[in-house]
Amino acid sequence: MSESIDGLRAESAVRAAADVRITFSRLKRRLKELATDEDLTPAQASVLARLDAQGSASAGELATVQRVSPQCMAKTVEALVRADLVVRHPDPLDGRRQLITLTVVGRSRRQGDRWARQEWLARSLQERCTERELRTISAAMALLDEVARS
């Protein structure tokens, strides 16, 4: 009896995992469509997102994280500097190294982009869901967050 319950739970977990993956992929694509950074390359947008989430980094660190060559990252950073989205400054711990940091304009752009996506999602959820469904979504997200943190 216990084996059949465990088997059913395993099947349910596999089905739930597939549903979550498919839904999150679809949602991610839809949110990307709403991005306001259409004049940025994907590499530039990714660097801004990384700097916003993790703070200052060297070009070498960014190249490693983005899995590109240092030369490619140098071009990306230079374009972002020219657009006043990032600034270079000496690393206080190692003067030979330069750190890349978001400017006020860069941070504002990232926040505006995030706000636009969140606003669309909130409006869509409000139009399609009951209050009970919204609470269910929040509870499911809390559970998925626990899984992601483990």
C-alpha cells in the first residue's frame, strides 16, 4: 500500500515539475516580450540585470558569468558606458582592477523595466483570478521558493 502511495506521489511530482517548468518558461518568454530595453543587446541587458542583482563586478567576472571572452565583455561594457548605464571605477581593494557599477540611469532603467513587467502580471492576474485563486498562487509560490532554496 505504501509503495503504491509513494508511486502515485512520484508520478504527481513528475507531472507537477513538468507543469511548473512549462508554465515558467512560457511566463518568462512573455515577460521578456514586455522588456523596455529593446535598444539593448541581450548581452547588455544581461549585464545590467547581473549588476542590479549582485552589485559591482569586474569585466573579467562579468565575462566569466556570461560565458563570453574578455574582449567581447569589454565591448559590451563600453557600449553600456557610452549609454551612461554603467560606470567604471577603481577597485578599492585592488587599484589595478576596474569595477563596473550601474549608474543612476542604469538602475532607473532596470527598475522601470521590472515595474512594467510586474504591472502587466498584476493586471493580468487581477483580470483572470478570484481572490481565492490569488491566495492559492501566493501559497504555491511560497512552496516553490522553499524548493528553490533547498
